[in-house]
Amino acid sequence: MLSKDIFDQQCRLCPRLANFLDGVKQKYPNYHALPVAPFGDNNAKLLVVGLAPGMHGANATGRPFTGDYAGLLLYQALYEFGYSNQVLSESLHDGLVLKNCRISNAVKCLPPENKPTGEEIKQCNHFLAAELATLPKGAVILALGTIAHQAVLKALELKPSSAKFAHNAQHIVGNGLTLVDSYHTSRYNVQTKRLTKAEFTNVFQHIKQLLSA
């Protein structure tokens, strides 16, 4: 059970997002259409941070990166590197279990057009800060995309200029933590080959080395 410092399913601090989710729930009554909780091992040494739930993915299923294209490459990599017992994440009730890994988002609610405002990212950041504070020394944070990268820096009270986003870049961010960046596993990035499976595998090889050091 996550503390309310890390996640609050009743949160309505961002009126635009809360009202948008109300409308989504009316249109899709079977969708989760609420803030989406982090998922995985509460004692994980790897925390994956994405941007926000997708309309027909996490917003529908209630699990990060589940039910949409963006999760395919991520969960495949987690399975291949021993963090997951299944290669696919399909629903809350599919039996998938993560080991030594947890997945979270910079923004916990679905934003219109997948674009949260700067104020919404800022408003949600205290949840991420509380979650990062629970990570053990030596843990690795994998940021998927620039916004997630910037949200992690903000949550750690670091200046945006202290660590520049770059694919497979490594940053020492204090508190015994290391931040590793990757392009997001979005459909656009994968289909345009901005992010290939081989490149994403290299990111996880990098993380494996860090966690085994």
C-alpha cells in the first residue's frame, strides 16, 4: 500500500486534469479514468519514470504502460533483464509481477492530447519527490523522455542545467542515486526508429552494470 505522500487516487489538485478525467469516465465507463498508481516492487533498486498515463493504455487499465504501444518495448526489456515474470502487461489481473523494479509517471493523470502543462507537472512533482526519497542508496532512475528527466531533477531539487538529457546518458544526482536517460518508448519514437530495440537494450545493459557494481 503506497502512502498518500507518494500517491493519492482521490487527488484533484489539477482542475483541468480532474475535469478531463470526469469526462473520459462518462465516455468510457469501464476505464480506470483516475490517477494511476506506481506499479511494482516497493523495495526496487530500479525506478522507471514515464511522462503520464495514455488514454487507452494506463488510463484505461490502471497500470503504467499497460494496454498501449508504449508498454510493448518497456515490458519486453523488463522481462528479458529479469525484472518481470511476463513479457506482456495487459491488465491489472494478468498475473504480472515486477521484481526489483517499479514504474511511475511524472504526472499521474491522463492529460488532454498527452500534454500536461508546466503547472500540472509542477503540481504533481511532490508525489515523485516522495517516491524518490524511498529509493535505497545505489538505486537507478530510468527517465523515459525529456519531461520525465526534468521532473526527476525538480523532485530532487536540482537545477535543469545540472544534467542534460541525452539517450543512454548517466548522471549522478545525489543521495546515492544515478539517473539514466532514454528516449520514450512511444509509438512515434519506435516506428520512426528514433528508439530501436537494440538501443533500448543497451540502456538496460548500462543499468545492469550500474546495479551490479
